[in-house]
Amino acid sequence: MAVSTKNYYGDIEISSDAIAAVAGFSTLESYGVVDLVSKGIKNSICRLFKKQPYAKGIVVNYNNENRIFIDIYCVLKYGISLSAVAESLKKTVKYTVEDFTGMIVDTVNVHVVGVRI
């Protein structure tokens, strides 16, 4: 699956795997994020065969209007404000993906799977 757009350079298609890799990289660079985890056992098995560590806990969806929806499944650091890290993560990922793709990111959902020391 790919998100496509047109501009004066021509048609541009960006795969959802590339968007997931950019979102995963910016997620792991954010303060308070320890790791990304897969959504379920089926996704865990599929990700074993793919060589993309940054796209492990990222699910990218989009609609016909090329609006991007991102779900992030992550483990956060123990002892920090979960809501503050989640809000910061939403803003960071939204800005990074919009800057990378030039398209609108509609929502970024952060799912905190656990905490780790």
C-alpha cells in the first residue's frame, strides 16, 4: 500500500513501510521511549521476517483523501509522566511525518503497552 500525491514535480508515492520507518525512528529518538512493541502475535511473527526494526510497533493507515493515521505501540520509561511523553510523542511524530511526506497526518494514537526501568 502506498500514499500518493501530486505536485508540480509529478506524482509521488510513498509506501506505508517508509512512513512507518520514519515514525518509528522519531519515536525511538523521543525522550522517555524505551522500545517499540508489536500490536499482536500475528504482527510479531510477520515482523520477524522483515528487517525493519524501526517499523516494529507502528501501524500506518490512510483514507482516500491521503490523510495519514498512525498508531504507535511503545514501552515508556518508569517514573516519568506518561501523559507528557505521549503528548510530546504525538507532536514529534506528526511533525516528522508531515515534513517527510508533505501530506497531512490526521491522528497519531499512542498506545502505552508497558513501562520499564
